[in-house]
Amino acid sequence: MFFILAGVAPLTVTAGVVPAAYAATGLTSVPAAFLMVAVVLGIFAVGYVAMAQRIPNAGAFYAFISQGLAKPAGVGGALVAVVAYNLLQVGLYGMIGPSLQSFAADNFHINAPWGVWAFGAWALVTILGLIRVDLSGRLLGVLSTIELLVVVALTVRGLTHPAAGRISAASLSPTSLRLAGLGAVIAVAVLGFTGFEQAPVFSEEARSPRRTIPLATFVSLTVIAVIYAAASWALNVHYGDQVVATAQGPGSATMLFAMAPGTLASIARTLFLTSLLAAALAFHNAVGRYMWALGRERVLPSVMGRTGTNGVPRAASGVQSLLGAVAITLALVLGWDPVNQLFFWGGTTGGFGILLLLAATSAAVVGYFVKAPGDETVWRRLVAPGVSTALLVVMAWLCVDHYDVLLNVPPGSLSAKVLPGIFGVTAVIGVVWALILKTIQPDAYQAIGLGSAGALVRTKSTASSAVATASAAARADGRA
């Protein structure tokens, strides 16, 4: 649950994404959009966790799509997941670096380039990513709990100091949503939930996955939805008619903190930094386990499938760290704006990739349970995943249609066309590679999406081959 909360980064979203939603859309219905998206994701989670109980696999999207749709589609989805999670993870360094730079200069009069601070955070995440997942989880648990308490305190402070002298709940009602601008506000809200789907990634390391994976997913989703809706509502109440104008002005970055000046605001600004670090660690662990699952099944080089004595996928973790270092270096060498081009564009594009995977996975749940219904109810195996597939496809289309809004670039900009197209290219590469594997390594192809069961299949296949070879040799000796 804490890996989910850390990956979602509630303080980062409420302080950064929520004001951006007001600014980009010009609408006051942001709280209602968060609640609506939470309902859709809740419906999706019904089939998602049902399948996670059937197929415990660290490469959750990859395994589910492979077994629910087709193996080539699963490999395509796996590469999309690796690209999306990597974009989310490395993009965070674009916000961590400048934030630490500003914090150190203001509080300790230490002046160093943002790249120095980004590499310092990168080193910390690299080290923590190599320790046992339960130890990382405890650290994230402490940080996430304090972070949530501070967001709650800021929300209460905002609600108790309304701009108009009274509290209105109009922005929480679904009736506040209007067709004009609906796509943009929903798209921004969807990206705020990116990371809630991470629980099945740790299913092979959980003590009681059939109990804890559903519990972690639904509890986290509920907490996130309440926090987002309440915080965005508090901003609406506190700033009143000026909420959009303030979000579009130079003070947007401090809107949440300004609701509670003084000590609470100072604590919140400090925790904003730990929120970013916690999110970076959570996504580092998630993408490392995806690459480990793919290495174990030889979709990626087999070295990725090896673990250390503590069970951590060290090779995969190391590769992810290398990609983070490369991203920071490129941003420095090419002179990118770290916040806009590394953090915002990277995070937005990574979140869109996850949305595509949610839609594909929801369709895969339907396909899987049509073939193997077991004792699941019709609601869990057909109705909920079928409804969520349709809704998620619509949301993905809304994101594409308003991608310029998500990137905050002019309509028709090249970046708004190229960045979402990355996932189409990635998926095609994955499908082609799966078909190549089918020809050159048929046993690896057959094990795609099977996880530990695939390892057993390969072991039996190897044993059978060894027996056949020995028998042939014995027959040859007899003839001789």
C-alpha cells in the first residue's frame, strides 16, 4: 500500500498537478473529475485484482495481457510498461534537482547546480533500490504517512478559511462537469492516479498475495481519491472565484502551501521533497521488477532475471539506475528545462502509457476469464472489466485529443504528436520481437507471461531433452 501511495505521490499531485488542472482547463470542476476517475479505476480494479490472484507475476500488465489476449500483445505491453515507468521515474529527477537546489539555497545558503542535487538523489535511490523490498516499504510508509497527514492539515486549513465566508460543495458534484473542456480535466485527473496499479508488481514477494494485493489496491485507491478530491475542493473553497486566475498566475506552485502560512507551510515544502524522493524509489522498484520478470522469461537478456541473496533484482535495478543517470546527463548536456521538459513532459507521457496499459489489461481480463471463468462471479470476470475497458478507451482517446493541454504546448505542436506516438512504436517492436522469439527460441516464447510456472515448464523441457539425448546415446551404444 505504501509503495502505491509513494508512487502516486499525493503531496506532489495536490501541490503540482491540481493547480495545473485548474490552470490548463480553466474549469472549477476538478474535484468532481477526480471522483469520477476514481470510480472508473475502482471498476477496473475489480477484474484487475481478480486476475492478480490467479496470476501472481511481477510483470503484472505483461503477464495479464499475455494470458488474456496473446503472447505478442503481452510482450508489446511489457515494453510499453518498461518505457512508461522509466519515463515516470527518470522524469522525477527533473523536479527533484531544482527543488533541492532552491531549498538548499534558501535555507542553508548552499548554491549548487540542479544537476548536482539530481545526481545526489539518484545515488540515494540507487542504494535504496538494492535493499530488501520490505525495508524500502517501511521507509516509504513513514514518509507517506507524514505526507498524507500534512495534506489533510492543509486541506482542513483551506476549508476553514473560505474566500466567500461560506463553504460550497458544488465543485464536488458530477453536475459541475461540462462537455466543453471535459476531456482535458479528465485527462489531467487520470494522470494524477498513475501508480495506483502497482500492488500486483510485488505479488511474488508478498506473504499473502491473495489477501494483501486486493486490500492494498482498494484501500490506496480510496485514500488517494479522498485526498485529491478534498485538496482540490479546499483550493476551490479557499480561493473562491480567483482559483483559476491564481492557478494561471506566478503563484500556482505555492497555492497549496499558501493556505496555511507559517510552520505548517514550511513542513509541507520540506515533505514535498521527500514525496518526490519516495515516488522515485517506488517507480525504481516497479520498473526493476518489470525488467526482472522479462529477463526471467528471456524476453529481455536473461541477466535481468537474476536476483541477489536478498531477492532484489540487482541487474534490472542497475540498468534502471543507469537510465536515470543518462537522462540527467542528457538534460544537462542539451540544456533542457529540467522541470518542463524532463519532469513534466516525461511524467505526462509516462502516465499516458500507463493509461493505455490499463485499457489493454482490462480487455485482457475479459479475454482470460472467458477462457477460464473458474469460480469468479459474472461481475468480477465480465461486467466490471468490460465496462472499465470501454471507459478507459474513451479516457485514452481524450488524452490523445488533448495532449497539447497536458504538455501545455500550442495545438498542433510536434511534441504533442511525437510523445504519445512513442508507445505505438514500442508496442510494435514488442510484437515483432515476440514473433522472432517464436521462431528462434520457441521454448522461451511458450513461457511468455507464465512467470515462475514458465520456469517450471522450461525445466521440464530441458529435462525431457536431456532424457531424449541420453536415450539416443544409449541406443547408439547398443548398436555399436
